[in-house]
Amino acid sequence: MPDYGRPIEFGSFITPSALDPQRTVELAVASEHAGLEYATFQDHPYQPRFLDTWTLMSWVGARTERIRISANVHNLLLRPPAVLARAAASLDLLTGGRVVLGIGAGGFAPAAVAMGAPNRTPAEQGDALAEAIAVIRELHDTDAAGGVFLHHEHYPVRGAKRGPAPVQRPMPIWLGVLKPKGLRLVGSAADGWLPSFGRLEHGADSLDAGHAVVDDAARAVGREPRDIRRLLNVGPRDARPDTLADLATEHGVDTFVVVGDDEGLLAELGERIAPEVRAIVAERRAQRGVRAG
């Protein structure tokens, strides 16, 4: 598996607890203080013990200055893409360009359907995800003339006005997908692949297979595979410098998002683990002549 040579980055994966909302925000602040690049949050709108993720992200954006903010990942079944586009652009403007759109086709479908979401087959969910990206990109493209008209099956748009334009043009979109159809969409239309290590059926081998699908799809539309971010949600037990360095240099990962609502872990991640991983990766890349940056 190639090492894409991208800079190694780190983030936190925080539970948006409604039972302890201030601590949830403090974990995001602690992530920034630890020097992490991203603070990410679960998005399960059907879960009443969770804060609403968009509301939380807005509050975190006001409490922080540097760290980038994303859902991990938004549940598309309950987040209409036209509204999602405007919400993301608004928060991007308010935070000076610190928002990433992490999107999934929609896990835990029965719970979402119970809240009024459409009951889609897996194939329909994949089609809807592709449509959602097109809707978001078009609404953010304020340089184009006229309204947005998209003759979609799941997300038709009939003359919606464009804007607001986000600071980032285009805004990064990460997809939390595992199946080939979703992986091909990452390569053809998105900016990053965000799986969870624990959900990969064959561990690192599944990463290699997934990257290959993403790369082929990217090349098919004239994109450079190296430009697509390769993220991975990892648990505290996997957050060891040697393990993460192996995943970076042997399996293509460039961004590690560590799960765990523990301020001590976040501090250790920023102070010790991240620098050690970067040092190991830099040494290996130098030995192999891998183009970095």
C-alpha cells in the first residue's frame, strides 16, 4: 500500500453528551489546547441523551480559535443536504474557515425512520449520498449564474438560490463509508475517507482494499489520489506511536481521530503520541524517499 506522503494530523472523537454538556465543550477546548487539528462529534439526532451536534459545533466554534470542527459523521437521513449546506457555510463563515463536513449515508436507520426519516434501501442510501454532495457543492458555488436545478430522485432542487458561500472553496467533505459504492464516491467527489478501525472487517487489510477503490475512482475522473485525505477513527488502545506510524507508512492513513472522552488522553496525544508518530513517519519516509508534504 502506498504512503501518500501527506502531513500526519490528529483529532478527537467526542460524545455530545446532554447529561454533561459543559464537559463536552471542555473536551473540545482541551483538544485545541493539546494542539490537535480536529475536534469531531458523533451525530445521532434520535438519541435524546446526546446534544444536537450542529448546535454543539456552533458553541464549540465560539469557544475555540484554531481547531477545525466536524461531525463524525452527520446522519444524512436526518440532515437534508440543502439545509446542511447552508448550516455548514454559515458556521464556516463564523469560525473563519474551520468547518469540515463529515457525512454518512445514515446509520441506525430504524431510529432515524422513527423520527420521520425516509426508509431507504442500502442502494438508495448510496444514491442519496451522491446526490447530497452535488446539492452541497452547487449551493456553495456562488460564482455560477442562476439558481440550482437538480433533477434528483431523493434530493431534487428546483431553483434554490445559491449561498452563502463558505470561506473554504470548496468546503472539505469527508465520507464515513465502507462499501465499494461509497468508496468510489470518495474518490470521484469527496475530499476524505473516514472509517472506524473497529468496523473494518479485516483490519488494516480492509484499509488497503478501500484505498485501492478510492484511488481507482479518483484517477478515473482525473483526480490525484494523494489529494484525498485518509482518516481513521481509532480507540485509545490503538493510539500507540508504533501502531499509528505503521498505519501511516504501511496503510496510507494520514489523520488519526482518537475516540475517548478523556482529557488526560487528549493531553498525552498532543504532548507525546503525536510528536512521536510524526518523528517515526518522517524517518521512514526519508529512508524510503517518499515525497512528503
